[in-house]
Amino acid sequence: MEFKEVYTKVRPIVQKTRREYYVKLWEAEDWDQEGMYILYRLLQQEEGIVKDESRLLRYFKVKFRNYVNDMLRKQSTQKRGFDRLHYEEIGEISHMVSSGGLVTDELVCLRDSLARYRSQLSPDDSKMYDTLVSGARFKGRQRLLRSLRQHLTKEEQIE
């Protein structure tokens, strides 16, 4: 019997388990992939289990649920605090990830330029600037970015 045929027999167990448990960052395809992984390991360990369907279903259910419970324990343990951090797409926060960083004097100059820029803004534009710095989207964002770019270019030319 082909592996895919065997997996179609145990897939309802995977789907039911998926409805009962929530594993962070797992999508439907991940559940199927983990189910296939557990089935493959089971077929390697238990020879002839494919011929006995009731035994296959019982063994798979126990092994798969134990595996999911282990994943849930791993998520909630104190030792793995990093796993519990809020997930953010790297493309959305790449501007915040340091890439060697600025030299201290450059950082001081940048902060000073940004403070001068902000002091020139109207109260409404100042609120939009705060929104811009937080990384949120809003109407007028491109206009504010152009204005900021022009200000920083002028500041750079002066220095």
C-alpha cells in the first residue's frame, strides 16, 4: 500500500486533533506534515501495522496526540521563553533590526536632526510623526516621509 493511501486513513485523526488543540504558528499544512512525519516513524517502528488497520489507527492516534502534547508543553515551559515571544514577520520589522548600528556621534546627530524636524511640525503632523515612528500605516504617510527625507538631506549637506 502506498504511503499517501495510508495517510488518508489517519488524516481524520490529524484534523480532529487540530480542532481540539492550538499549536502556535502551525497552519493546516503544518498539521498534515507533522501527521505524515509521525506516520512515517510509526511505519518504521511497527512492521506489518499497515495490514492491521485498527491497530494502525490506535497507535497513530496515541503517538500523534503525544507528539502534539509535547509541542504544547514545549511552548509553555519557562525554559523556552523565547518560543513564547510575539511572532512578527521580519519584513515588517526589518527597519528595527540593527545592522551593525550607527557610531555614537552619528546617532547623536541623527537624534538631534529628528528633534529639530519634529519641533517644526504642526500638532497634527506631530501626531502623524509619532504614528510613523511606531511603524503604523496612515493617510499622508508618504508625504511625511518625503518631508522627513528632505529635512535629513538638508541637514546632511549643512554638516
